[in-house]
Amino acid sequence: MSGGRGARRGGHEEEHENHERWLVSYADMMTLLMVLFIVMFAISQVDVHKFAQLKEGLTSGFGATTNVPISGGSGIQDNDGVVPQPMNMDIGLGIAKGGASTERKTGAKDSSVPALTPDAVTQANAVKEIQRLDGIEKRIRAALRKDGLQNDVRFKVTERGLVVALVSDDVFFESASATLRPRGIAVLAAVAPAIRDLPNDIAVEGHANRLKLTSDIYPTNWELSGARAAGVVRWLAGTGQLRVTRLSATGYGSSRPMFPASDPRSISFNRRVDIVLVSDQSPQVRALLPKMAPQLSDM
């Protein structure tokens, strides 16, 4: 019985403490450190051939580079190799400055050319819109020239679109009157076919000169200019066969002169009716139209 008591204490077998367990953790840590240093050493060595291939790929994808001799690198943070130059964002765009195409000399489109930036897309759309408005202006001029009416109309490209100004003094309306005269009707008859099938909204705007109005029908130039614009809209919607949903009439009186009061032409040319072919492009595109338009304006 005494042997049994010597073998057991408190009903449990005697445990011997292992004082060398720390050696296992130490060995694991040393192994991991060795692996870490091997990896760091391996990645610090530069394969010159593979690095040159990488450089060529980045050069063709992102732009020109400046070559610096490759020393092989002495550490993972060395700056040896290739130093990139600032990129020229105009290179590789489909539209160059001024809207001209920048296709390669072979005439074929390069599939590696990056997509157009938003600014380039806006400029391209502005160029297309200007070309479209230019074509409309040429059709109207040709129709007027057939009847010798080319001097009765002025053209201008603004942020709103193409402005067709009926400006001849006493040609379209008699003084203090909103009734169209025969020559004014002839001009509208030449203009209407050229704009009839266009998708644009058409704003007709009446204007007056600075002279005080004397009329029993129209108290001020505001009423007279509005009545003249309404008269043109009535003719375009009726005889001209333009859809009424595209038309609007507004009177501006003398608040938007074509020429300042000091100009001798102000009396005659500020008395006018503008037919505005309103552009359906975005505000960003319309803002570029006056700057990028060809010399259409003869105002």
C-alpha cells in the first residue's frame, strides 16, 4: 500500500516539467527569419532582360521614357532603372487641337489608341455641330441667292445655335407695323424649306431700335417687337408648314441691340427679327460653338 501512495499524489500521476520547450519556438522563429531574408535578397536582384521587356511594355502603353543605365540594384528600395517623363495627353487622341483627325499616316486606326477623354469628346461634338449648322447656313444662302434676297439676312453662330437675322430696314415690316410686307414673305419662303425638316426648336425673337415708338396700337417697342415675332411664327406655322411644337415667339424691344447706339447702323439693323435654330447639344458643347465656329458671321 505504501508503494501505491508513493506512485500517486492526490490521486494524480506525477508530471515532469519540460524545461526545453522554448527551443522549439526559437527554432521556428529562426527558420522564419531565414526565409524572410532569402525572399528579400531574391527580390532585390533585377533581371535586366525581363526589366527591359517590362520597360518597353510600359513605354508603348503610357508614353515616352528616359533611359538610365540599369546597375542591377543594390536593394529593394533603389531607384535604378527607368524614370518616366510627364505624359502628353494630346498624343494618341482621336481628335487633335482644332478638331483635326490624328490618324496614323497609314490611314488605319490604331487599336492601342486610348479612348477619347471627355474634353476631346466635347470638342468633337462641337465640330460636328458647327459643320451641321454651316451646311444649313449654306442652304439658306443658296435659296436666297436665287431670288436676289441674300442681302436681307445676316447669319451668326452663338451658344444657342445658328441665328438667322432678318435685318433689312422697312423690308419685312412697315414702320410701327407688325404686318409682313411682300419682300419679307419672299425671304421667309426661301428660309422655310431649308429648316422645315430639321429637328431643332426654332425661337423667333423680335427686336427694335432705340427710337421712341409712336403708335396707337403698340404702346412701346416691347409690344411691337413681340407682335412682329408672333407674325413670323404665324407665317412659318401656316404657309411655311413648320410644326407649331417647334416654334416660339418672344419680343425683346431694344434690350438686345445688334449694334451699339453710337454705330450709324444701329437704327436700321437693330430693327430685326431673329430666327434662332436652337442647338440640341449639351451646354458644354454649345459653349464651344462661338469660339470654334468658322467665319459664318457677317454681322
